[in-house]
Amino acid sequence: MVRNFEFDIVIWGASGFVGRRVAHHMAARYGSGGDLRWAIGGRKQAKLESVRSELGSAGTDIPIVTGDSHDVASLEALAARTKVVCSTVGPYAKYGSELVKACVSTGTHYCDLTGEAHWMRKMIDAHQAEAEKTGARIVHACGFDSIPSDMGVFFLQHKAKERYGIPCSRIKLRVKAMRGGFSGGTLASLIYWMQEGPRDPSIRRVMTEPYSLNPKGQRQGPDRPQSMRAVAVKYDDDLKGWTMPFFMGPINTKIVRRSNALLGYLYGEDFGYEEAILIGSGPVGWVIATIGALGVGGFMLALALPPTRWLLKKFVLPKPGQGPSQRVRENGFFDLILVGKLGEGNVMRARIKGVGDPGTESTSKLLVESAVCLAQDSEKIAVGGGFWTPASAMGELLLLRLTTNQALSFELV
């Protein structure tokens, strides 16, 4: 049965800090009243009207829909009106479960920005079977975590197969340079995980086990368990520099490994993947990497302890609804290097670059292109209903949109 939708996309949580940026990018790229029918949604009408007024002439005709994150009936009514729900409401483990359930039950496609692996695992286990029946494509991690990693590996592996006929058996990502800030919503998700982890051992297990997001029976491979508070400093022989742990590595790597499994082990069953931040070479590089690793580890420890977590929340960290200034957002960027190794000593490198603060500007662009891909390329997407990663669901379709619309650049080095 063909469904007639009122909207192609509803941006849910549009009055939040990142949600506003998503609405701005949607308006700037796709306008209103054209081929793409989109709306902004959330709990409070007045806040949504404020967002619409910020969009200027591009937002004049954009509809507003309201609902409650914990009211299943209102969310099902919302989901039934649109082809795709694009959610920016975090922490997703606190505010997102009912919306995913509503999208699955109505057969509505869905994408979000979550990096909460334990919540993804919970949603997959609860709704995978029904999503397959209803045809709902649920795609988590469509922001800075984890599209650059997921699509970067997808890009490099396709280039490796074109050149050598086989994929890279191992790939590592190095953050060469990155500048930006954090939104209050992103930090709220991290803090929520820190609070709930000690109460529920399964949360910590999902975060540390490298293949915890893979389908059942496919949770083994060459990669080792990871810690969110890792402080190891290592030397990278390929790039001739010291590295420190990348705080987003534990979630990005799980998404890449899940993509490999869902793609029928396109990268190989023995594929290994890891991420780190590249610092400098020599003694100075080691010192900087060590200080940086200890700093990040200390920050994560402070968030884990209730007294210091309270102090950080009260006096230091941005609150939900707050985020980087316009200057920080516009001057942000990231520059990533992928190094892939094949047999017989062959090595391939790829570079991924993004313009704008990674956690707000860039992540908003990535989510917009993901939502539009799910909406406008729906008939071209090869997979059916279920829980997917960006690469396994949209693959080359999304890669084309990201590059054509300058959300990311990918190149062989």
C-alpha cells in the first residue's frame, strides 16, 4: 500500500541548540515550499515559532508540529504524517525511546545524532523484528559521530577494491586537526551515560566491548575492548607521530564494525579498525600527547564522580540549550586521515575534511543530508526495514550527497 505523507521530513527537537542549527541548514540548503516538504517539531509551540522566525523568508511557510517525547499516542500521530523523522533530542536514552517505537510501528524512516551505544543496542533488540515487517529504516549516528568514520571507511574500502581487488584488512583513523566546542545537549548525553553506567553493568559492557552493536552471533573479531577513560599514548610508525586516545573512538569504531557486519563483511571477517588523535613527533609530541591523554582521562573521571560532576555541571559546562558561539561554530573544522593496509605491504590513505564546528555546524549538515537521502532516495535504497548504520543503509547515495552538497570532502592521498 502506498502511503500519502503530509511531509517528507520532520525535524524533531528543532527548538534545542543543535535542532536550531539543523533547521537553519535545512532552510539554507533546501528552502521551503519546494520539492522537499519539511516541518519543525517539538513540545512547545512558542519556541518553535521563535525558531521559524529566525529562518527569515526561508522559514515563512514551514509548518510546525507538536508532541511530547513520552506520549506514545502523540508521537505515533506525528510519525504517521511524515516519511522521515529527523531527531535531535538527547540524551536519547532519556527522551528518544518512544519516538523510535512510534516510527517503527508506523513504518516511518528515522535518523538521529546519537552516540549512545547502550541505547542503540536496546532499541535494536526491542524493535528490529517489527521494523523489518513495517519497512521502517532506523539509522542512528548520523552526525559527527559517526558519519566521517563510517563513510570514510566505506569510501576507502571501495577505492581499495577498485585498485587492488580486495579491501583493506586493517584501517586506522587519525584526527590530524580539529577545532570546535560542545553543545549542552551533547554533554548531557555523556553525563547521563556516566550516571547510569554504575547502576547498570550492561551499559558499561556495551560501551567497552568492541563488537557490542553487531548482530547476535557476529560479535567477534580482531579488535580488543575499549575504555572511555583510556590514557594510552602510542607512536604511529606510518604517520611518524605520537597519538592519544580519541574520546569518540569507542562509539565510532562500533558503528564501523556494525557496518561491516550488515554489509555482509564487505571489509572482510578479519577486518580491524581503530581511532586516535595524532599529535607531533619527538619528545615534545610525546609530552603533549601525554598531557592531553591525562587531561581527557581526568575529565572523564571527574564526570564519573558525583561531587565533581555536580561542580562541572553547576559552574563549568554548558547547559542543555546552550552551545558554542557563532564565531566558534563558523571557524571550526576537522581534518582526518585514514590509513588502510592490504596484503603484500600495500598501503592506501584517504583524507576527510569538514568545515564548521564538528559538534554543531558540521553535525547538522550531516544529519540534514542523511534525512534528505532517506526521504528523496527512498526508492533507490537497497535495504528494507530494520536498524542500520549510515554506510549500510545509504552507502554511495549518501556519499554522493555529502560531497555534492559540500558537507564533507573525501580524497585519496
